[in-house]
Amino acid sequence: MSDQQVKGSYVEPGHEYTRDTNYIEDRITRDAVDGWPVEAGRYRLVAARACPWANRSVISRRLLGLEDAISLGLPGPTHDARSWTFDLDPDGRDPVLGIERLQEAFFARTPDYPRGITVPAVVDVPSGKVVTNDFPQITLDFATEWTAFHRDGAPDLYPEALRHEIDEVNAVVFRDVNNGVYRAGFAGSQKSYERAYRTLFERLDWLSERLAGQRYLVGDTITEADIRLFTTLARFDAVYHGHFKCNRDKLSEMPVLWAYARDLFQTPGFGDTIDFDQIKAHYYVVHSDINPTGIVPAGPDASGWLTEHGREQLGGRPFGDGTPPAPPRAGEEVPSLVTA
């Protein structure tokens, strides 16, 4: 999604932050109902590691083993008012799409595209056009429409019997936590900030109670719900606690959620997608109206993510009847990943 308002200020004085949730809603499906068929090698996922919404799609792709079917383009952690740029690639161009800015793929689809240029975005390689940037649907379709290309042992991230409960949990987590930290950080008034702050920590307390007696959010295996919560928790102490003023507690001071987050971080497919340096660079550099100096904090110490969590005692099977994914492939490793 990126932080949505790439064309201007994030904070509107005197107002509550409202996220623009209008996306290109085309889907890639087995029946190609929107004109985009599931086809290995045809599409490229553009997903900056810095962005929590994009991070979800990278985790899902890893867990399901879709690396051979859907290639991955990685913009750098910062962007200007126009769009994300491929400044990490040789010559500043995506090696598959041949573009310098993600904006070019949006303009190939809709000239002068008027909305935010957001990640994740799935691009049709032959035409160079964005197919969709509808981030919640992208991961659901990875789990349900791309099954012919899942790896052997891939987990069921959206089990049919649990979909109603997963959807309910996802809705409140999005409203109060995933987007809640932004509603606090980009609040334009004291009143709207305090309202978002209270709602956020009330929901985190609710999640702590829910997770005190069960290892995962829904059922006894990792699902879409865990992926969506994890990417916010992974950024909490590094960014949201200070930068977004979500400072009642650090994640590391909330025992249940901290153990839950470490459990997932240490699960293959989760922590090996997290780049804390890129995360901090994105928020502290791009949000110049919140952090006008552009200074990026040196901390916090991330080594705690590898400490023992003890969540195995609650039972549960991370991958259900499946198996862990293989290590990240060459070129997709996270160079700044915490090591023991």
C-alpha cells in the first residue's frame, strides 16, 4: 500500500487521518473472470520490504512457494512525491520490467493515474501494466487461486472452514491495529490522536487476551490472520512506538504479543522477510512532516527477536500437515536480517 499519500503531506491539521482504500480491484483467477488468468511466469509482484502491506504479500509468496510462478521486484525503502523507485537495482531499473518507477506501470494501465502509487502491486510483465494493487485480495488469491503452483507441503493459509472467523478477526485488526497506528501517527488533532491511541491499545489488550491461551489467532495453524497482524507488530518498536507516538507500551513490554511475534519471526517465511534498516529508513525519511530532520534512529537493538519465546507449550502446528518453506532464494535474502 505504501503510505498512500505519496503526492503530498500525510498529516492534515485539524483532521483525523483517513486512508484511501480505493484500489485497482482486478483479480488474477483460474477462470480469468477479470481477463487475467493464473499463469506462471506472467506476473511480477512489486513489494517494498519497508512497507507492512507489501510485506504481507512477500510472506504469503514465501510460505506458499510461489517464487517460481511469480517473480519479485523490490523497490528501495524511500520514495519521492511521484512513486517508489527501483534504486536498489543496477542502473536504477527493475531488471524484469525495465522501469525506474512503479508509477510507469500504473501509467501504462491508466495514463495520469490519479491515486496513490502503492505497493504491493502485481504487474503483467508482457504489457507492463499494473493488474492490481488491492493488497488484501492479492494474498487471499495467492492462497486460493494459485494452488496449482503451490509448493509441496504448502500450508492452507485461508482454510475454508475458518474463513468467516479469519475475516472477522482481520476486519478489527485492520481497523484498530494495522491502520490504527497510522490513525495515531498521522492524526491532525490532539483529539483524533488520543482516540486512535486508546482504540489501538484496547485492541492490543484484546489480542493479548485472545493469544494468551492459543498459539495462533484462528485455529491451531498459521493463517492469513497471523500474517496481517505480524507485519504491524514487527514494526512496532522500531517505528510506531516513537515515530507514530504509540507509546503506552513497547511491543517488548507486552509479554503475550511479544512472545507471539517472536514465535512468528523465528518461523521460516516470516523473519527472513524483515529488513529493519529499510523499515526505519522508509518511515523516518519519507514522513518529513512528522520527522523533518530525516534522522533515522540507530536503535532499537533487534537481537531480542531471536530469544526464546516458549509458545510451543500452547501446541499448534505452524504449517498444519505441511512443511516449512525452503530458505530464501539467491537475490531475495535480507542482508540486514538479525543473526545469532
